[in-house]
Amino acid sequence: MSPASEGGAIRVRPGRAFSLADIDPESTGGFESKDAAKKALANDLDRLRDRQRLLYADGRHALLVVLQAMDTGGKDGTIRHVFSGFNPVACVVTSFKVPSAEELAHDFLWRIHRAVPARGVIGVFNRSHYEDVLVVRVHDLVPREVWRERYRQINDFERILSDNGVRIVKFFLHISKGEQRRRLQSRLDDPDKNWKFSEGDVAERKLWDDYMKAYDEALQKCSTEAAPWYVVPANVKWARDAMVARVLRETMDSLSLRHPRAPKKITKQKIR
């Protein structure tokens, strides 16, 4: 059975067979043109900004957005186009790099838990705890029995967050290997983009098939009702942004948000 499409993104259903090879990275998610996608994006972002204000006022929920992708997959671009209009007081982006010595001295979820958004806040993770079943697996940094146990630990961790008011939505931005080659080459061809190029990206590219296997298993084992994974076809950037915004709007709309009631002694006051 094929995964379900929501707003053009593909939701990975718990307990069902899944493979990234079955999803076309060139798909535009039903958006027929760039203009149509931009119009939908603008409408959804207006709604999201309203919902963000209500999320902050309500103070009972947080929203955690996880972004994962292969190198050049569009995490930074998605953050720039989808989240830049949010109130920065209540929207925090955290980028997870190679763990520091302090972070390595703790369990792999320690640095993640510290960055989970407070109630009323939207938190965006640029990479995340999933690196510990992706990079760690592909590069054989820990024994197989260690990283395999982490699927259960991640699910338990995300369930705890969900039970305590954190709504989680996770996106894998799915580009093709050919599209990655074009994007890497553009960083070499354009002097203004040279700074973005890293020889490490080329080394990681050689492990593409290993990463696809790792992502297949991570998405299948860790997409739950409490913390679903969505695969977003990401070769077409304007479609990618519209799909992410649509899922986020639907997620925010599903929260029972309300303005808190003010005490009567406040509402009866008169300003003189």
C-alpha cells in the first residue's frame, strides 16, 4: 500500500512498508504552477502567523518541527521561506552540528532535549536526534546494537514530549542524486556560492545508497501517530515550500488553541 499524501507531502504510515525509491523527488505535490504554489504558500503563511500568535497566547502547547535532508536538500531554504515571517520571540531555530565534547559526555538525546521549545513556542530543528541513526550508522561510529536500540529510544522520547504538550511534525526533504549534483556544481560555478561548498559533501555523496537505506529504516520505524514523518519531494523548491507550509497549517489548525480568559477584575477595570 502506498503512503498517504497530505498537502502534497507523503505521510509515512506506522507499520506499513515504505521506500523512498517509490516517491518522485520531482513531484510538485499537485500544485500546477509556480504561481499557484506561491499563492497557496502566501495564504498558508498568513494563517500560520495568526496561529502562532494564538499558540503563544494560549501557552498550553509547543510545536517542534524537524527538518532532515541530504546535503543541499533545502533545509536552510525551507526555513528562510516558511519561517522567516514568524515572530522571532516565539520561533527558535536550532542547528545541530557535530557533537561537542560536552555533548558526547552525555546520552545522545541530552542536547536535543535542551533545545525542545517551551510551551507557546515553535521550535525548528535543522538536523536533529536522527543524525544518531543516520550519520552514526553510515559511518559505523557506534556498534550496530547501539544504533538499532535508538529507534525505540527516539520513539519513547517523542512520546514523552507529545504527552507533555509538544506537537511534533518531521519533514524529510527528498531530492534526487542528480539534483544534488546540480546544486553542488552550482556552488562551484557561482563565486558568490563558493563559501557554501564543502569537500565533505562530496565524500558524503559517495555514500548516497547507504544513506537512503538508513533513511528508509528511520522513517519507517519512527513515524508514529504522535510524531509523524512527512516526505516532501524537494527537487522543485517552490513546490517544496508550499507543501511544508500546508502540512504545518493543517497541524496548527488541529490544535485546540484558544485565548486565555482574563480575570474579571481585569476586564472590569477602566483606564483613566
